Amino acid sequence: MKIQLTINSKNKTFDIQPDEKLLETLRNNNYKSVKFGCGEGTCGTCTVLINGKPRLSCITFTAQMTGKEITTLEGIGTIENLHKLQKSFLAEGAVQCGYCTPGMILSAKALLDKNKSPTEEEIKKALDGNKCRCTGYGSIIKAIQKLQDH
Amino acid sequence: MKIVSKSKIKVDGPGLVTGKQKFVDDFDMPGMLVGKILASPHAHAIIKKIDISKAEKLPGVHAVLYHKNVPRVAHTTAGQGFPEPSPYDTFMFDKKVRYVGDRVAAVAAESEEIAKKALSLIEVEYKILPAILSAKDSLKKNAPVIHDEPEAIMPIPVPYDPKRNIAASTDVQVGDIDKGFAKAALIVEREFKAHYATHCPMEPHITLTYPDENGRLVIITSTQVPFHVRRIVAQTLKLPIKKIRVIKPRIGGGFGGKQEILLEDVCSALTLKSSRPVKIRYTREEEFAKSRTRHEQYVNLKIGATKNGKLTSIYMDVLSNTGAYGSHALTVACNCGSKTLPLYPCDNVRFRATTVYTNLPVGGAYRGYGATQAAFALECLMDEIAYKLKIDPVELRRKNHIKSGGSSPIFEKLGEGKAGVKQTIGSCGLAECITKGARAIGWKKKQLEGRCPQCPNSKINTLKRGFGMCTLMQGSSIPEIDMAAATIKMNEDGSFNLLVGATDLGTGSDTILAQIAAEVLGCDESDMIVLSSDTDITPFDVGAYASSTTYLSGAAVKKTAEKIRDQIIKVAAEVCGGNPKKAIVENKTVKFPDGKNVSFYDIAIHTLYLKDQFQIAATESNISHKSPPPFAAHYVEVEVDTETGEVKLLKYVAAVDCGTEINPKLARGQTEGAVVNGIGYALMEEYIFNEKGKLLTDNFFTYKIPSTRDLPEMKIIHVKSYEDSGPFGAKSVSEISINGALPAISNAIFNATGARLTEGPFTAERVLKAIRRLE
Ligand code: FES
Ligand code: FES
């Protein structure tokens, strides 16, 4: 079946299987920043933004995405022009293996988009679904706190 | 220092934060097939019959492998140096299965659906054998023999007795423990059980193999040990090493779990059979049941002490469960002793370890590597001694711990499959770790006396607050065994390629190695183009394990950079007539005392185009003669609800001496990550099996790892020291801090409630049971 949606502000049409998951669709179409960690909605590495809200693409059917706006990490910054979250993650050492990073940054972006000065508790809550086995989270939380508007 | 000891951003960082860096799963190839593995549903069984014909006939299936159509080569999956100190007891496929999840067959098909369908079409008839589902049953008289195949051997001369289910054993003694116990005013003795756990890298194991244009086999794989992968795949498939190329791209975490040849052999065999690229990616469920685990261990420990708290005798006896195969069976057990006992020098010490086979998931290398398990016992028993002698646990450590200039006979007695290496402690910042950590947590002597003080912040008197601490050591590389090498060459613009076999698996080693080279060469780390681990291109390195990369590979890089610096200075002196003996390199320029300078750019152009051309390049190797321990003191504060057993971890302080931090933020990240991993192990992570040996906790719902919600207030303190034998004074940092949570939290629970937790994880149920036992 064919489906039309917006990815990183570009209109796209994909030919998909009815039971295809968004994670597969995105990876098959070269949005490789979206990572497979569990495929069962438990780790957050596959997080993307759907209409600005963090969602797990591994348990989302692509068929339900008609007309939706999807943001992946590719859509928020480039090596030449990093998003402030990307800069902050680098500066704080919040990236070790980097496998959780795309999902983390997108969850953080969704938080900061609606709340410019989140408390530590709010940050922890927003990232609760994004697992990281490398950093212990402290540097990630700090990277987000550094961006708060005071 | 200009580059070293600075928190430079990771050289691969910009690519990682933009999602551009490639992990194995990000490589696709035309005609690529999906590989899937059929797992045994039984813990112990003989495959009586297996019929693959239906699977083979399924359209879209290109290869089906099982024990009858692959070479039968006994090998170990442990990615260790050669000859490996692990038994050759594994086959690509065997007619016997030894745990639930063991390999039965594998297919390569055009899609995941077809591959799954093909697996379901393989007909297998099993003869079920009695299974051993507990380490303590392995040694019983009539226990079934798990490895009765004649091929099972140990490639090095150490005890191996598979007929009795013994995968490894060791017994070393210093002094006379009986005499030591006779002198003791207090003897404490307990059995501790360190439970199963697994690494949970966010990227599950994954391998892509394909035939290249010249008919060679290329393996792109998520590994910590690319060179060992090449060697072991060659062994299992009976291919010459020269026919194989192993490429390590970005790796999504390893923690020891990827020091293992887990998918590479079967994926390669599928490619050889189908002549097509094949990718195998473990599901998360497979990652839990079929990758590797922390060896479950029973640690029996007996310590004698004088009434002043001086240790007179230590007897540690370890029963280690390696599961169905003996990966790292000997070395993890040996490290129980060698990475804990030297911490408290004592005249009389005996260390015994027996590693047994069971029909359970397979042990392997996991951050901490035996030290985690043994430190649990040692540090809890030290705490018990302190309480019983009414000495502050902190003071007891101070009295006994090893210091700079000190040594322990254990270093020499206990190695990895052979005698160890004598060593004297160089840098030791442990005393400072103890002091600074105590200050940060607010350790007071009164924690000793008033057990079960009512929680100060709560009106509910079932909430008890407690403090606990422990001290720790680890090592840096395996002395007289490990080897690393680096190559540097200069480019036309004065930049350099740094080629290392060292394996960055997310730790940031590419970055710190670039910093080390840049410091020597007077340039920026961004002038170093790092390539880590492609067996066709980079020089040899044993890989990322044994806390070795900074210390061992870092020193190889430093030596290589020094050679390059000499070459550069020599050319510069020729170009401008300066005195090479007095020259320095700075800002990508060679500077002579008389004011003459030659830029790296001019040197590069000169050597490549102008006169007596040659390539400025060097390769240097490094072996380690010692394994300097990093040290740490960890402190925790907990709140225990004595009515429910629930433990709340309030605060965690980790003070660590890792020598010079080459990159302070990355070093801190290693400590923080290891601490949180340790907290997960102590409080939440657990393997639960059913009565048939099937793992029930095989997803993140049931096997919980820490998320942001589970974090205590954390404080990481890095204490400065300088290790003369390490590059710019560095020693290791990656493993040590995973070892603290289990003993420190157990000690804090005791401080709060009077109950000693000797088995993790400290779930409400377990804690409540321990408290009830007191009543
Ligand atoms: S891959 Fe989607 S939550 Fe893990
Ligand atoms: S950085 Fe490796 S999982 Fe988060």
C-alpha cells in the first residue's frame, strides 16, 4: 500500500506492507539514525517525534502515519550545523557508544520544545523510556540542564 | 600538557550525535540475506534426528546449516589471546544441545519472514537428557556429564576435567592459613552468591558477512576483538587467515559481551554456503538467552583478624558456574582472587576456584570479570569484621589496604592460566579516595554504633537509614600476555593517520588515543585521523578487554608518535640546518632554539615531493610487564523500609584513582556508567529460570536495567595519581567501578537493619526475608 507523510519537513510517499512498523520503513528509506534496540517498545533507541511527541517507532504501524509529521535525528542538525542539543551532548560527554543518542536527543528536544526550563525531575521523567547502558545518564541530564533558559 | 588531561570532544562525536556514524546494522548490501538461528528448547538433549529438507526447499531460502554439513571443530568462543585459556568445548553445531537456546541449525533467507518460516520447517527429534540446573549439582556423584565428547580439551596445560563437569580449577597458597587462623582473635566466615547478569548493550550482537571481489570473506561485526574474530573464524571454518578480513565499525556498547565469537562463525558459514551477503542480528530475547553472562558464583570466604583488625589469614573458595560452555571459565575465576586479594596484603592466603558446567546460559567476560563477584564477598566480610571488632569500617580499610611501594604475593602466584607477574604498586591514591569519599557522603563514626537509627527525615518508623562503603581494585591489561600496536603516517597537509587495532566500542578510546598522539606530536587531536580495527589495515591489538586500552594501546600509540616526532625533527633539521637535539614540536611546527621553524606542512611536502622522498611513518608495539591497579572507595546511603523490604538508594559516592585522566569527561563517563550498571546489578537485574532451565526474564520488562528514574544522587570524585609505567601517568578506569554497588549497598542495608544480604539482587522480597530471619 502507498502512504504519504512528512519526514523532517519533506513530503514523502512510501510503498509499504500493511503490517510494517515505522522503524523498518524509516531504516529501509535510509533514515539510519533510528536504531533497533529491542523491537518491543522497551528501550527507546527507536524514538522519533510524531507531530512533535516522542514515540517508539518499533511499535508504531507505518500505515497509521498518513499525514503525520515525523522528525528523526537527521532532521534536527548536521555535522556542519549542529543543533544546540547535539552540541551540548558532545560538550558534556553525554555520548559514549552513541547508540541511544538519537532517541535521547529527540526525547530531550520534545521536552525542551514544550518546557524551556525543566527541573531535574522533569528531565528524568521525560527520558525515563530511553535506556542507556553506557553513560549512567548523569552527563545526559547535565547536557539538557545546560540548555535551560533562565 | 596541552591535549592530554583535557575534556576534548569525541573524535567520532559529531557523526554520532547526527546519526551519521555507521553501526553494523547500517550497512546494507545488494542481495543481502537474513540469517536466523534455531535454538534448542531443551536444557540437555541429543538430537536424534534432524530433517532440513523442507526448509531447504522453501523458496527464498539459500542456506541451511546444521551439525552434519559444517566442519566439526572444537573451539572456544572466548575472544582471548592464543592459545586461549578457555576449553575447546564448542562446535559451530553439535548433535548434542546443552542449554535452552543452544544452537541447533541456522538458515539464510531473502527476508526475515522466510527465515523464520524456514526455521519452523526444520524437524528435530530430541532425546531429552537429565539436566544440571544448579552449579552445586554439577559436582554430585551421579551428575550427568555435559561435555562427554572426546574432542573437548584445554589448549593450555591447566587442570580440565569435563568428565566431572569441571571446566577449570586452581588452588594457590601463600604462607599457612591454618597458622594464620590460629593467630586470629576473630574469624568470620560466610558464603556469598553473586548472581547471573548480562551486559545489555543497547545494540544487540550483530554481524554482516560477504564475499568480496577477490573471493575473500569480509566480516563486519560488532566486536571488541576483531583480530581474535579473524583467528577463530579461520579455525572453525578451516579457512586460511589471509582469506578473512574483519572490520569493526561503530559499536553500540560491549562491556565484555562482545569479547566473544558469537555470530561471526555461523554468519560466515552461511555466506560461504550461499555466496551471498548475510546479516544476523540477535533479537533482544536472544541477547538475553543466547549471548553471554556474568558467571554466577558462590564465594565462600573466611577471614581471620587480630583484635586490632589486622588480617591474619584469608581463605577464598569460589564455585563458578560457566553454564553450558567454558568461555572465560578459568580466567574469570582466577580474577576473583587476583583482582581482590592483593588489596589487603596478608601473610597467609589461600585461593581456590572450581568452575563447573551446568545446562544454563553461558558465562563470559563481563566488566569487572570476577572481581565484581569476589569483591562482594570480601567487602561485606570486611564490614562484618569491622562491626564485630567495633572498628570503623573505614579505619579497618585504612589499616589493611595496600599502599604505593607495597606488593602482594598473589600478583605472582595467580595469573591467567599461568603464574602471574610479580609487581610492586606504583601509584596508589586509595587513601585519598577513602578520605574524600567519606567526606562527600558524610560518613561518621557513629554509623558504626547506632544500628537501625530511625530515618531522620521520616515519621514512619519502619524506614531505616544506613550507610555502607567498600574499597576496590582492578588491573590495567594482562601483564606479559597482552600486546597492542599502532601505526602513524603523515599526510601532505601535515595531518596524520592513526591506525590502531585497539577497539573503540563506545568508550572513547579513539579519542584518547588521538589525544595521546597529538600531545607527543604538538598538534591538535583533530589532526589525527583515527581508524580503529580493520584487520586488513590496522596493526594487531588483542582488543578491548582487561581494562587495557588506555594503558596498553595508549602506550603503543605514544611510542609510535615519539618515533614519528623523531623523523619529523630530523627532516626539519635537514631542511633548515637546525640542531635536532634541541628541537621541539609545537603548533604543528618544529621549533629550534635559534628561532628557526619548519611547519609540518613544509615537512610533509618536502618528504613526499621534493628531496630524498620517503613516507614519514612508524609502527610500534607494546607489551605490558605489569598491570597497575586503579583503586576506588565507594560509599552509599540507603533507606530501607523494614515492613516491605524495599531499598531506596539515596546517595552514591564513587572516588576513583585511575592515574592521569587522559580525557576527564570521558573517564568520568566510564566511572558513572559502571556505577549505574553496578546499581542495576545490585538492586534489579536478575535471571530467573523455570524448572526446565528456560530463562524467564528475557526482556527489559522482566530484566530491569536502570533508567533515569532509578538514579540516586551521585557524586564522582577522581583522585589524582601518576602511574609511571602508563602513558602520561594513566592506568585503567573502565571496569573497577561496577564492583562497588553490590557490597556497599549490602553493607548499608546491614547498617540500617542488621540484616546481611549475601545474595543479590536486593529486591524487596529478599531484603524482607533477611530482616525476618533476624526476628
Ligand atoms: S527498539 Fe523500539 S523501544 Fe526498543
Ligand atoms: S551511549 Fe551507549 S547506550 Fe547510551
